[in-house]
Amino acid sequence: MKTTLETIGIIHSPFKEKFGIPRQPGLVPEAVATLELLPPYDRPEAVAGLDGYSHVWIQFLFHRTMREQWQPTVRPPRLGGNRRVGVFASRSPFRPNPLGLSVMELRGVHCDRGVELELGGVDLLDGTPVVDIKPYVPYVDSIPDARGGFAPAAPERRLPVRFTPQAERQLRQRADGERVRELIRGLLEIDPRPAYRGEEEGERVFGMRLHDFDLRWRVMQGRVEVLELAAGY
Ligand code: SAH
């Protein structure tokens, strides 16, 4: 029996650090990534028929949490970060085996140079190693009346997001400015601040590395203000 997993592909995503990544797939549809299949798995036959599906399951390694010690309980952000549940009752990256599972929109299958899948609504760090791909099969995988434990529905709170003139200028200078603007809006309106900072406003400037820039923003009177797309790192 084979007991080791092979990396079959690598994720190329805008997320260069963990902070700010949506906590589940689908929360920010504008978060688009490509999955590049690696040799010897980069064969068009291996994905033949996949384009008939709108969504896929991606199994991956939490490669940036692998060295952490596992704990039997975790504090999910969903519970404000101050209540514990069992690790197996959570989707936390800190688990005995660092395996993640995300269902994502399949926006395209490209076989012109190797094999690349275009994915929408991703919650994955750039460089994430992927160990398997499976089609999402609605009649098996969708259970509309299932119970959702401590996370019964997507968080509803959406903060208004406005861009300072400086941020606007920086977006206009980019060829991908429109797409990046929608991505930033999608990411910040769901408020990526850690739960314990939820009510802290004003002074504090947050930063996250996105694409080739450092995004800086703060929260004032219940609104997100995008300050700048600071130069690369
Ligand atoms: N949908 C998956 C992942 C949920 S946890 C599952 O249920 O298994 C999602 C969080 O994992 C993201 O917010 C990000 O902070 C973190 N993450 C994403 N890619 C990662 C990686 N390659 N290594 C470590 N952490 C990662």
C-alpha cells in the first residue's frame, strides 16, 4: 500500500500571507487562482471530462502550518476566538494531518501549456501544494437540509469599503486595476480582522500582502478605508 502523498499541483493565488485570506472558499468569488498540474500529472487525459463540472473539490496541504504542534481543541474565529471546539469539529488548519479540503468554482480547464485549472472563490495561500482534485457532484455532495453546527450560515456582516484618492490612483496605474479593486472590496467587506479586534477602530492600520503589493487599510465608524497599495516587498 502506498502511504505517502504526491503533490500533483501547485496553487498560484494572490494571497502571499495567511492573514486576510477568506476563512472558507466561496466567501469571496473574486479571489481567483490557478492550479498548475505538475509532471507526471500534467496530462490533458487526466482532466478529460472535468470541464463538464462547475465546481471541484481540492484537497491540499496546509504547508505553512505543518510544523505546528496539534491540539485536541481549537478556537475557531467563528466563535469569536474565545471558545474551544474539538479539532475534528472544526475546519482549522492546525490538525494532526495538515490536509485541507475546499470546494471551488471551476472557471476553466486549460491544456495549451501543460494543464491549468482556473479556480474561483479560493481560500488558499500562493504556493499551496495540492494532493487531489475531484469533481463536485451535486446529487451526492449537496445536502440542502444539513445542520451546520456552530457555523450554520455564511457570516452576513458586510462593511462598506471606500478607497482613498491615493489608493484609487494606484489602482488606475495597474492593467489589472479593476479586478484588483473588486478583489480588495470582496476581501475587506467581510472583515478579515481577528475576532478579538472586531470592535477596535481608528488608529490601527492593517496590512496584508496581496499580489505584488502590501495592502493597507483601517476601519473607521464601521467602514473600511483602503489607504494604499504600498510598493512591493
Ligand atoms: N476550506 C479549507 C480551509 C479552511 S482554513 C478546509 O476546510 O479544510 C482556511 C485558512 O487556511 C485560510 O484562511 C488561510 O489562513 C489558511 N491557509 C490557506 N492556505 C494555507 C496553506 N497552504 N498553509 C497554511 N494555511 C493556509
